Amino acid sequence: MPAAAALLAAGALHNLYSQAPEIAWQEIGKIKPRHARNIPSSNLWIGGETLDRDYANYEQYKAWLGPLGAKKLRLQSGWAKTERAKGVYDFAWLDAIVNDALSQGVQPWIQISYGNLLYNGAGSVDLGGGIPHGEEGLAAWENYVRALVPHFKGRVREWEVWNESDLGDNIKRPDVYAELFYRTGLIIREIDPQATIVALSMARMDVNYVTAFMDYLQGRGAVSLIDVVTFHGYPTIPEGNFDKVEIIQNLIWKHNRKIRFWQGETGCPSTEGSSGALGGHPWTELTQAKWNLRRALSHLGRGIPFSLFLLCEFSYTKHPAYVNRNPLNTKGLLEINEKTLAVERGKPAYYAYQNLCAMFDGNAVPQKEFEHSARTSGHGEKLVVHAFRHKTNDRHAVVVWFGGEIPSNANHCRIATLHFPKLNITHPAYIDIRTGSIYRIPDSSIKRRGMETTISVPVYDSPCVITDEAFFETLRF
């Protein structure tokens, strides 16, 4: 992080810590951030979308990428930005981003989009518009893909075909996207057999749409082109939508059980009136930070890789549909100057996600069937619990928060008592992920008989972790 950014960070951190919950235990340290270069692997990623349409400027925010600790960066390939004259492909703008991300220890994965107005039937140049179709449009698309994939071979391993193909009128024609995916997948497999091909990028998770898409590929013997399916979603309650995910998973796994699922795009604004999803709720920077953590851990706890939308705010100033609407999308972890796109500061959500990335790397293995019971001091509260086991030392980390409602703009704690028949913790610690504060759990709050453990902890609507000091290498005392 540059010196100027560090000065801006100080104010944001002061704001973050001043909004800490009232936990009366002894604080023994803070989580130490980890640069992406120092994290071997992780299922926590970050979005770098909209650079293809110049709604944000990578040069303005790249210094914040590596220090965040996310291990992958989702990019959009920008066909229209790359091919401005027929048959002439200029990848210089995307080369600069990919090379810089790699130098920071962050692996780019590229979503191939959008269309190109140079050709008839080559799709639209923005979200929710037409998908390439017809002889001329598909031929031009195929030529572009044949130029794109070998150009980045060895630097990019994962290719996602289109973005939110089920938006707008496209929902009525799943065959159009299926044909695009089929043609694209064949080209990618031919050029780079080891590449990961990512399908659907669903906004709606519509059963009929997905069924038609899978049947189309099944009919061509091409289901094996799919390695990963991505889904999106912006529920006001961050634990939401997993019932839909399970339905889609079961539908797709009937065709091929080996297909994996990623969360490709989801995030929360920091203000009311933000452009895009969730803009109608009175969000604050505090509730954004809480929502992001709860959303991320709801995926990690289920073993689903997670990409947060997104690192930097962006503005639809150049989009004609936003002439009389607020063009600023405040889902970014970094606040920008809307006119210059320069980064003003990191929001509390940046530092909260930075803490999460530092803590939950590839060593944190989700324990989906972790036996426990719980009771709380209130009534009707939904206590969310996700457990993880450290891959090398077998210590446990149990994440808890009150969920089932939209994050509040207050930090009131209530006591929850959790019982674990088998909890591998020797030196108990309690960590508020949002603030990074580490507490020693007093002996009076713990009852143990061997690995059978009962612990009473203060809980609020942002994730905290019951763990062992040995679980996280990043504890700073």
C-alpha cells in the first residue's frame, strides 16, 4: 500500500475500531494482514470488473490489490475494447492488468465478454444485452476467442463464457447462450486442454433456463466442456439464496457430478441509492462490512469458492442509461472520486475483507457436518455456525454470528453458549473478524472434559471466531 494510501487507511481503521462491539475480555492483539504473495492458496477472491468499459481505472487502484490478500481477480475481457477495427486485436490494456496482478501474487481469471458492434449479430457491449448469434456474429466471436486464449495461455488458466447470460430477453432463449458456450468451449479445449472452462454465470438461477442449457449440451455430447458453473446473487440477507443454489447443483450434477460451483459475483453497497443491485436499502459502511463477511463465510462454510464484487467503486458516467440516474456503484471496497476515478480511501469493508483473507487461506478446511448445539440469551435469534479444521495441525476454528436478518447499524452483543462434543482447541482465542481484534477467552467462560467443550461467548451480527491461537499464523500479539 502506498504512503498516501496508508494515511487514508489510518482514518478508516479508526472508524472501524470505534465501531467495535462491547466485548469485555482482554484484547491480546490484532490480525496481521497478509499480502497475496504470502498466501499460497485461498478460496477468497476479488472482482476487478467493468475495466473493459472504462467505468473504473485499474492504475488508480492496483496498489490496493496485493495487500488485500485475495488470491484471484475476476476480469472481463472486453472484446469491443480490444477489437476496434475488424481483425485487429490490441490486448495491451488487458496485458498490463494481467501482468501486474500476477506480479502481486494474484491470479486473474477472465470472463469473456461482451459483444462488438463492428459485426452484425455480435451482441451488445454491456450487461443484459444481446448475445452473439447468427453466422457473422458467431464467426467474429470465434475469431476473437482464437486470438484471446492463446495470447494469455500460461498466464490465465480459467475462462468464463459471458456474464449473466440469463438477464433481459436472453432468459427466453437459453439455446442462444448454449450455442455460444459450446463453440467457445471447443476452441478453449483445442488451444489449452488444461484450461478450466466456466459456464452460465447465472444472475437468476432459473431452473428452466439451466435445464434447457444442460439438455442442449447433453444432446451434443458436450457436457464435459463444463468444469465449473458460476452463480451470482444479491440478497438483502447475506445468508440467502442457498436453497436455489442446491436446486441448481442437483440439476447439473445429474449430468456430471464432477462439475464444481463458484460464487462469481456478489457484494453490498455502502450507501443508499447506489446504482445496481441492493441500491434501495439504507446501507452504511458498517453494514457493508458485515454483509460481505457473512456472505463470504456462508460460502466458505459450504466449501464454495467466493469472489466478492468488487475491489473498487465504479461509475456508469459513460453509460447513456444513467444520464438521469445516479451512476456511482458503491459496492467497491475502495471509495473513488467519481470524476477522476482516483481512489480516495479504503472503506472499513476493505480492512474487514483483508482480515478474512489473512485468516482463511487454503489451510482452512470446512467441516460441513460439525456436531454442536447452542443456546442464546435472546428469543427467536438465528445463530449461524460454520466450522473449519486446519489442514496441518487439525485445530478447529468455529465462526459464529447472528444471521437471518439484514445487518444492523449497531453492534449489540448477546451471550451464546455452544457445546461441542469434539473441539480441538488448546489455547482458546476469540477473534472479531471485522475489527481484527483478538481476545483471550477467560477460563470462566469454558468448561472442558477432554475434547468435549462448552463455551459462552458474546455474539453479534458480524462473524467472530472461536479458535486456537495455533490455527492462524497471522495472530499479532
